[in-house]
Amino acid sequence: MAESKPVAIVTGASRGAGRGIARALGSHGCIVYITGRSEQEGTAEMPGTIYATAEEVTQAGGEGIAIRCDHSDDEQVKAMVNRVITEQGRIDILVNNACAVSDALSAPGQFWEKPIYIGNMIDVGVRSGFVASWFAAPHMVKQDKGLVVFTSSPGAMHYCFGPAYGAHKAGVDKMAFDMGVDFADAGANIAAVSIWMGALTTERLTEMMDAMPERFVHLENSLESPDYTGHVAYAIYNDPDLVRFNGKTLIGAEVGKDFGITDIAGKFPPSVRDTTGVVPPQYAPHKVK
């Protein structure tokens, strides 16, 4: 009997990192559920729709399935997870990427001089990742195999775009660690990880670099494709010792290099450890339950 295709959910996959991650998982033959709110072009700050990403996943060799889901609404998330289970019977990989990112985040000024809604990324970003994982986790534990991924960045450990962005990234890093403790205590063959992505060649960053070249000149020759994290996540999921990654914040470029995964122009992307000296957090083993 042929082995069943891995089933993945990538949240916030209309564009940016989520779109690339979904496409990469599709290239490995996965069934990928793409979630987000964008169903038509022109309804968001940046181009992209869940249907366009689903088509790219299918063209890459997988099966892309779009589900319109507002991740600020717990009931919609519940319905999304239930649909995946009804149609596929399992969830193998959950990528928590949905985040309420706005162009205003990178505007000049201090945090109080920017719109208050930039703080929404703590809701759709940190809390939404918890909610999606909360609904998916029981199914992963039952099947005794799974990978929960949070997309993060070194901005968790240094100033980057202000406190809302920093709280989001630091929050998901710690969330992966704590979820990892619970998965380990349950004796489940599941890993929860947070992956630091590099500066990505997304539509948003490309536009920012074109508009303010002097501000982002340091990123030249160090960009990472949006697809790279998807290839890394797939390799982690298929590692015979999956749980060795559980609870860790990982530098995607380093894990990818260990697996021999190249990126743009066939090269390994640089690690932030080498370019800036920033390293992932090391949490204490002390546990209170």
C-alpha cells in the first residue's frame, strides 16, 4: 500500500512566508490546506489570495486546498481544523504563520506615534497560534506523530520594528518551548518548534528595499526565499528522531544547512548567528506544573 501523503495546514498563506512555505510543502507532495482571509485581489495591503497559493501548491506537485479563515475568530479556526480532520483524518504539520502585519509597523517614529492597531499582531500572531495548536494538538497526539511550527525571527532577541513585533516573535518562541514540554510529558512523538527565518524575498520586503535602499543595504546578498522554511519544516518532520527538535527555537538557515538544503542560486543562506551574533533563547529546565 502506498504511503499516505502528509497533511499540512499553513495559516496566513495568502502571501509572504506562508505562501512560500505552502508551496515548498507542495513540492514534497503534501496535501496543504491554505488559510487566510484574502479571497480577492485588492482587499489587502499586499497582493495574494488563498486560491492563488493553493494553485501554486498544486502546480508544485502537491494538493493545495484553500479555506477562508479569520484567525481572530476561534470558531472559524475550530471549523477549519474539523474540516481537515473530516476530509483527511489527520494533521501531520501545522505551520502557525498567520499574523496581522501592517505596513505601519515599519513607518518612521516611536511605537506611540504609530497606529494602535499594529498591536493586533499579538492577537493574530501569538494568540492565534495558540488557538490553532489547541485544536490540532489532540489529533496529533492521537496519531502519535506531528510537527507544530511557529514562524519567527531574530527580532525576538533584538530590537526590530518596535515592541509589538518583538513581543510577537518572543511570544511564539516561548510558546514552542512550553508546548514542547507538554508534548514530552504526554509521551507524544510530536515536536513543537519555532523557526527563525532570515530576511525573505517577499513582496513586502522587496517593496521596502526599493523604497528605502539605504535603510536595507545590509540585507544585500543575505536574503532567503520564502520557500526555504517549508523545505526545512518538511525535513524536520521526516527526521527519524523528530523529537530532538521539540521545544527548540531554531535558526532555519542552520538546520537547513545540516540537512543539506540549499536556497537562492543553490547556496546556503547565511545564519544570523554569523551575521549579527544573535542566538536563540535558552530557557531554564525548571518546571512548575
